[in-house]
Amino acid sequence: MALNGLHNGITFIVTRRCPLQCEHCVMESGPEYRDHLTGADMKAWLYEAHQIGVTRASYSGGDPVLMLRDLSEALVYGRELGMINSVFTSAFWAPSVERGVSTLRRLAAVDILGISTSPHHQRFVPLERVANAVVAADEAGVRGVEVQVSSFRRDAVSLEARLRELLPQRLRDVRVRHQSIFAAGRAATAMTIPEGEYLPLASLDMSCPAPALTVEPDGLLRGCCSSLLALKEHNPLILGDLRSERFVDVAGRAARSAHYQTIRSEGLAPIVRMLERDGLGASIPRLAVNACDLCFRLYAQPNVAAHVRERFAE
Ligand code: SF4
Ligand code: SF4
């Protein structure tokens, strides 16, 4: 079986456990979680994903670096399969460059290190650790490094500028990507999103930015690695259970799912048009921070999730 239009990446939420407990966390991660994927779990699914043409593997959380041995095992196996390996972490493990290099040497098969930070990370993991991790990645020979700044739009530039100042001149051009904070997961109750963050739908990019096949520690394969992970129930993009079904069967069903394929390839615009046509316009938010905010607020309404599912089943 080929990919048949599925995304070419698989993301493992290795654990929801995280040493941090950020107010904006979509995953509602924190130190209390114990569930995690084992190296054996991930290797089995990597093998099957590779068989259907998946070429990229990402490891996220929570913080996957907490599960160093399992993570390392999966990375080594992914590299043997020829996959591009990315790891996303807060860099809690880099109180110094030396400690950072020592951790990265145990993750030698990582190709791309994604380091997340935000104004809310600072009380747990200050920017100095992020800078240490960038330097450590350079010293350990990691091929690609990217820093992801999650913030309100108004704070994005200053955090990025402070980080660049902390870096040695030769690393100041590190790639930085910005992500807006919105009210899903813990942020839905712990934060107030300023009005200025919202855009009218007419000026919103409604394409789906993160449609990777995503596995959480429960073994359920999802078709979203962003805010729909916050939906414990009514999640329309749960594609199947890898602990009871073969990967190839779940992937085959996902490839034939008009609902998943529409969101993945065309984004939310067709869904919004469908809801308007079907008389559910009152359920559509008029403003949203970004596509994932809109997506979460649509599908968090059980009647909307059920309606869309039924319409695509017709
Ligand atoms: S936002 Fe990231 S660093 Fe913060 S609690 Fe969630 S997973 Fe951990
Ligand atoms: S648009 Fe929806 S399905 Fe796509 S990544 Fe965002 S939350 Fe997930």
C-alpha cells in the first residue's frame, strides 16, 4: 500500500509528562503523567509506517526527552529505516552547554531539534537554557535546529530578539518559528486571550498546518498533531486504535476518509461553507486566532462534530 494521499510524517506523543506546566498547553501536560510509549511500541509502528511510505518521524509530548532510553531506541531504528528524525523539547535538560551536549550525545540519531519556548516557559525553563541547547546542538553536530516561540503576537518579536542576543554571533541566525497562543487545552480555562489576537474569518488562513499521523500513549492514531489533541471526546480525527488494529488497516481507512482528507488537503474552508449551507452558521465563530483555534472551537461543539461526521458519511 502506498501513502494514498496521507501525510508523509508520523508524530509520536511519547508522553504527556512534562517538567513544565504551561498555562497555554494544548496537551495539558505536566509532571503528574506516567503513561508513555515504549521503544518497542514506536519501533513496531515505525516499521509499519515506513512500509506504506512514511518518511519522517517526529517525537513530541509533553517532553519526549524525559523518556530518553525509549526515545533513543526509536530514533536509532528510524534512522536505520532512512527516516528523518525530529525531536521537540523545551530544553529543560540544558542547564549548561556541557549538560546539553551530554544529553544530545545520547540522542545521536536526531536530525532536527525543535526547541520550544514561550513567555510562560520562563518560570520553569529560562531562555538561557534554550540558548544553551542551541549551542549544544551545534557542538553535538545536530543537522538542523529550530526554535518555536509560542506567544501572543504582541510578545513574539521581543522574545525572539532576547534569544538571539543570548547566542554567540555564529548562531544568531538560528531559525525561529512563531506560533500563536489560543484557547484550547489548559489555555481554555487558565488564560484570557486578548481581543487583539483575533482575526475575522475572511482574513484567516484556514489551511490545516499539522495533519501528521499522530500517536498518543493510548495507542490511538489521530490525524492532527495540534489543538484537536485537546478534545478527549468527540474528536473527529481519531483514525483508529493501533493496539488492536494493524497500522496498514487504520491508514487505509484514513486514506479513504473524505472528512480527514478534506481537512488535510483543503483545510477548514469547505467545512465552514458546509455548516453555513446546512443552517449551522450560528455555531461558527466570527473571529479566530488561527486555523487550529477555529478548528478546536468548531469541533468542541458535539452537535457540530456529529453533523460534519454524518455529512461526510453520506
Ligand atoms: S506547552 Fe510544552 S513545555 Fe509547556 S507544559 Fe505543554 S508540553 Fe510542556
Ligand atoms: S486545522 Fe484542525 S486538524 Fe489541522 S492541525 Fe489544526 S487543529 Fe489539527
